[in-house]
Amino acid sequence: MKRILILVLILLLVTNVKAAMLLNGAGATFPYPLYARWFYDFEKISGIKVNYQPIGSGAGIQQIQAGTVDFGASDSPLPGKDQQASNLIMIPSVAGGIAIVYNIPGVGKGLKLSREVIADIFLGKIKTWDDPKITSLNPNMKIPKINITVVRRSDGSGTTDIFTHFLSLVSPEWKEKVGAGTSVNWITGIGGRGNMGVAGYIKNIVGTIGYLELTYAVQNNLPYAMVKNKAGNFVYPEIPNIEAALENFPVQKDFYVYPIDAKGKDSYPISGYTFLLIRKNQGNLEKAKALISLVNWIYKEGDKTAKDLYYVPLPQKVKSMALERLKELNYQGKPIH
Amino acid sequence: MRIGDRIFKILAVFSSLIIVGLVIGLFIELLVTSIPSIKKFGIKFIIDTVWDPVAEKFGALPAIYGTLVTSLISLLISFPISIGIAIFLSELSPPFFRRTLSFIIELLGAVPSLIYGMWGLFTLSPLIQLKVGPFLQNILGFLPFFQGYPTGVGYLNAGVVLSIMIIPTISSLSREVFMAVPMDQREAGYALGMTKWEVIRKVVLGNAKSGIFAAGILGLGRALGEAVAVTMVIGNFYNISVSLFSPGVTITSVIINEFVEAVGGLKISALIELALILFIITFFVMGFARYYILRRIENK
């Protein structure tokens, strides 16, 4: 008996030593599949374990403000003054595109949609798929006369935030009637819960149109539209086009930015960053160093995994700006190196 | 009394007090947390029809309406079926079959609600959109309940899914009530020359009236509070529509959808007030049913 006890004690000691460093994070659900892969890979090379809870962007912001996690994550950016007020810095980790997906019998990938048409559909003004406003953009497609059913997120979501910012930008009527936010007062349509809920509705209900993070559109094999960009070209929500948009869209130091309707001939007009939130004043030097090495590793080694999972890596200039911001972290008033 | 008995008694009393305390505590917590919303909107919260998180305007009527409508549809569908099941089990079925069927019905009650939601979404919604909807519109299209474009999800879909979920509750409770009808009463009926049908209708159903009423109310209680499955098939469109094909919301679906990413004190408070309303509705519905059952037992 005694021997077993001693053995258990020794084992406990050993495992304690091994689990020396643990970072806790919580927040956004959209990047979770990628974060899970990243943090697994990171632990293998650094020994630092990252425990991430996808509890939603809003909750992620609340948790980092309350100080219960080492980093928060959010899909919708926190305004610069709010970062200041809570003594946080916000940096992007990765980006993504939002695809317009649909279920029209006989119509495959590549329906062409202009910004005005998308806004009018979501405003409930275009009611059937064979509306001249849609057919005139797609003279080569045979579009049946069926009703349009708008599908959108019913839960609060960063995807909705980005998409409604896009609609507000391209349609003054949308801006006035509905506005932008993580959840809004929709004029028409049915709401699915989560990206999977929206994908489920679109797969099962004929005549639907909705918006999804590119990852989910690809995984669910749903046809997505080409959207007309600022330069007047119809472009697919594919990684090179989203990269082009990010490349062409200026960012500020606080990263409060919606990279929507970027200029450039290949730029896809609906995309967004997802963010990490970190406290400026770090209470534990070891953890702070681990956090900094995590961000550095993501920027250096994370791009390939991101692309494999249909996320979009950050442009180099955004990465350097973010690393610059990371220098604001301090421990007991002294910068951390 | 021995000391052990005394300790045991204290423990038992304490355990039951925990439950009472929990219910009261829950009510107080809901009330306190919803004060900002109650203060801001007052009684208008119950009659307003807008849910606009951007402008921070919140009204609960579409959610209350959706909750009541879907629950009533489910009761309309499941009540006759459940009574039929219960009559078969208690009066007509051979004993072996009774045991098997009871087991299957209880199994139906133990299936997670998510499964029913998936069935509603994957199987029922295309069926309503392409078959049932156009069919109903052809023969009953003049009624306001069946107008508008059937998207497949909405009040009707949610009502059907809920009805399947509450059949086990209503049918097994009704069966208990039927079995409780004394055998000599049945025999008295036969002695008077009644047919089997007359005995079932006049003796069994007549005796069990208040009991099956209570069973229906308890089923209704379950339908009112169901969340996950309804959220998947209600369509989540914040409006009030007479058409059963129209998408809508329920109290539980709004809470499920909005709570996780809720930012800002007022919105959270409004969501809690919704929960408070559901708490009160369920409390009264259940209280009503209990009162009926109690009266029935006292009358015996």
C-alpha cells in the first residue's frame, strides 16, 4: 500500500513538472478549427500547452476584460478606445472570406451577383430568382422561377458583423433600416444557428441564399457566387482574391478595421480579420513570454495550415505592424523581450 | 427518537428545502437581473414586436406568440394520438404487446431533443416545402393559416416536431389514469349491457376526464420549455404571422440564439426578462395541472 502511495506521489510530481506552462484562451468560434490545429502543433515544438475555449466572441471579450484568461479572441474588432479603456491590445491572427451561397436547382457555382442585387435580396426587394436584375447579370444561366428564401445567422456572430458592414457600405437603405452588428433586426428570411445551421437550411430548402465563412461553404460543397468588386470585376471568394483584398486595404495601429470593398482588380469585397486580445500589463513574466512566442510562431509557421483549412494568412505588412504592437506588453512597467 | 433517526430526519428536511430554495432563488435571480430591462421598457416589453439589438429596442410579443402557437399546434396533433395510444394500451391490447409498446414509447421520450430537431430540419422541412405545403394550400388555401410561401421551417414544422416529443408524456400519463379506473366500474358497465366502445367512452373516459386533461397540460408544459429542437426548425425570424408556414421565434429559441454572443447589459437583461416570462407561464401551466390532479385524487 505504502509503495503504491509513493509511486502515485512521484507520478504526480513528474506530471506537474511536465505541465509547467499552460496558456488559457477563450472566444471566437470561427477560427476554432484552425486554432485547435495551431495550438496542437505549437505544443509539440515548444512544450507550451494552449487551452482554447470557443465560447463566442462576446464572451471572449468579457473574459479577457475580467482577467480570467490569458488571451481573448474575437471575430469582430474592438474599437481603439475600448482597447485603451480595458488596457488591452488587439492584433489579428488570421483572416477569412465570406461566401454568398445558394440552392437553386440547375444552377451551379459562379452565379454573378452585384452589390446592389445582394443588398436588394437581403432587403426583401428581389423576391424571385428569375428577377430581371439577376438574369441580366447571368445571361448564360438558366435560372428557374422560384421564390428566394434568405437565410442568415440567428445567433450573434462575427460573420454577421462583417456581412452587415458590407451591406451598410453598399446600400444606404440597408444602413438606415437595419445597420450593422453581430446580430441585427432582419427584414426577411429565416435564421440558422451557427455556420452549420445556415449550411443546413441552404442544403435542405430550395431557393435559399445565405452567407457563410468560406471554410463552411467549401466543406459543405455548396455553390458560391462571384461578387462584383469595387473595380467592377466579378470575383470568387477564393484565397488569392481575399489575399489581394487584404493587401490593398489600409490598416491602422489599433486594427479596428473591416477590410470590405477593397480596391484592386482581383479583390474579393467581403472579408474580415479575426483577432486576439491580450492585456498590456502582464502579471506573469513566463506566461507573457510564452504568449509572445505563440504569436511569433503563428505568424512564422501558421500560414500553410491556415490555407489548408481555407483561412487566409495575413499580409506581411499587417504581421509586422502586429509584432510592433506586441512590444507594448510590459511586466511591472518594464517591456518584455 | 434515536440520534441516528434525528440526524436522518434533519438531512431529509434539509434536502427538500434545497429544492424550494432553488426555485425561489431562481425566480429572485431572474427578477433582479431583468430589472434594467423592466425599468427601461415596462409593460411595453410584453406588447412590443421589435427585437433590434443595434438600436437596443426589445419587445417580447413575437417570442411569446411563437411559444404559445407552436405549443398549441403540438397539443392539437399529439393529444388525440396519445389518447388513442393510451386507450389501446389499457383497454384493448394483449398483455405482451402492451409491455413492448410501452417500452417503445418510453424510449421515444428518452431520445435527445437534438435528434428530433435534425429530423425536422433534414426530413420534415423539404417535405413541408415541396409536398405538404402546396397540398394544404390547394385545399385549405382560403384560410389565413395556410397562406404565404412555405419555406419548410416555421410554426408548423416546430409544432409537428414538438408533438412527437410530447406524445410519450401525454400517452403514458393518460394510460396511468385509465388503469386507475376501478375494474368493477367497467364490469358494472358490461353488466348493464354496454358494448366495449360504450364502456371505454362512458366509463373509462368519463372517469378519467380530469386526469387526461392534466396529462395534456403536462405535455404542454414540456412543449413550452423545449429549446434545442425548436430552434432548429422554427426559422428564427422575429415576427408575428398568422400563417403556419411562416418562420417565427419562440422564447427559448431567442435565448439560445442571442445569449452566447450577447454584448451590452441591456440586451442580456432583456433576454433574462424573456426567461422570467417563460418561468411564469410554465409555473402557472404546471400549477393548473397539479391542481386538477389533486382535485381528482381528493374526489376519490
